[in-house]
Amino acid sequence: MKKLLGTLTVAAALVVSGQAMAEDYPSSNIDMIVPFSAGGGNDTFVRALQPLLEEKLGEDLVIRNLAGGGGAVGMSRAVASEPDGYTLLAASNAMLTLEAMGNVAFAHDDFDFIAKVVEEPYVIAVGGDSQYQNIDDLVAAATSGTRIKVGVSGVGSSAHIAAVAIANRTGADFNIIPYPGGSEAISAAMGGHADAVVLGGAELRSALESGRLKALAMTYDQRSDSLPDVPTFQESGYDLTLTVWRGIAAPKGLPDEVEQKWVAAIQQVIEDGSYEETATNLGTQLAPLYGDELDAFIDQSAEVMREAAGELAK
């Protein structure tokens, strides 16, 4: 009996201690793992938020770039960390791509998603002087025997998966060509070596603004403020919504009190307008989601990625 009482006392003490730690959070520096090299989309997203969040949370946010394996190295480190709020992940749809391709041992359910902060659509674009004036023209050509070449950035990349999803939902028989990077895929479309290119809207922005490329459709569910003249796939009758999103996640088991402190800090940064201009300059737009709405969004996005990855594996 004494042994049982002692065990229960220790367990109760641990619970109380854990609650106290969560209430005192944060009390030291917080590591933010960026699973890609410095200068990329995830990195610039977090570095722009860094000083704003430090001000709200009262502790330093230490950014650690752990690149490799298309993001797998950093994500694996994050998922194996203690869920105490002192190691977080700069999350993006790249996680769902790796999961869908079967390239990692973890799944999105192994993380607690704190917030989706920004997003941008995938855009399918053609050369500025292309004969294809809209997505219906391109799909009609691809379904009537014309071999439409579509450039993407890298084998198994999120853009590759997005292109497969577009082909799957439109019924188009695209010849998808992975290039070493986005710039090469853009150059191919501008030079006529590819009929079209699929990339994130921010990456295509310069070529679209100059007229060297022309956007046919985007994967948002409604038109974007940054690309107001580009129709959605939904407008053309294709059931496809897919975004390049960026946010913050933690290893599964994050205390609710810690999650709520992060949500409150992010909400304050968004509501006071201190991040909005930066987000726009980065070619993204604010699209915050939290809690159950965020979980539903992640699950839906993962399903689209799995579907596309299945087509890619055939």
C-alpha cells in the first residue's frame, strides 16, 4: 500500500509540475526548426515572423536550418523532440508531400498543428504568346491527343504532386517534366520547351507581371488578391483546391496551455497588422487557421496529396 501511495504521489507531482511548466511557458529560448536551407520560402517566412513573435512571447526564437531529404531531416528531428514547446517546426505542405510519397516514417498525425499563417496558390501558366488562352483550352488539347508538356521543379516535389493533381482532376493527359528547380521550369515555359509550368504563385510572380508568362488557373477556392485576374479551377468546373501553405507545428502531445500561448501570439501579430505587408511582399497572403478548422484543412490537403502520389506511382 505504501508503495502504491508513493507511486501515486510521484505521478500527481509530475502532473502538477507539468502544469506549472506550461503555465510558466516560455521560460527559455525556443528552437524553431526550418527543414530547408536559409533563404527558401519556409526560412523567409519564419525569419520575418521571428522578431514579432519574440516580442509577444518574451523569449528568443532560435532558428535552426536542418536541410536535407526534401525537408525530411528537419521534420524527423522535430517529430522526435519533446512536446514541451521548446522545439517547434516551420511547417508547410512539403510535409504532406513526403508523407504521400512514402519517403518518411512519420505522418502528419504525429504533429500538433498550432497555426497556418500564410498561403499561396499553385498556378498553371503558359508562355506569354501561347495559343492557350484559358485552362479549358489547355485541357481540351491534352485530352484530344496533343501531348502537353508541363514543367515542374524536381521529381516528387510539391509542385510535381500539384501538377499530377491538376491532371487527375481535369482528366488531362499531361507529360509532366521535372526540372532541377523552379527557375529552369519557368525558363522552359517561356522559351517554348514546355507548354506550361506549375509552381507556387510567388515563384511565378515576376514572370507573370512582366508578361513572359500568362496564368491560366490557380488552385485557390476563390480568387487571390495578389492575382485577381487569374480564375480558380473551381470557376472552370474542376474540383481542385490546393495551396502552398506555411505555419507552425509541434511534436504530438503539446500541452494545451502552450498551444494557446502560441495561438494568441500569432493572432496578435496578424491582428495588429505588423506582418501583413511583409507577407504580401513575400508573395503570400495571410490565411490564418487554428484548432479544428486547421486540422480539417490538413486532413483534406493530405488526401489530395495521397491521391496525386498514387497517380505518380503508377
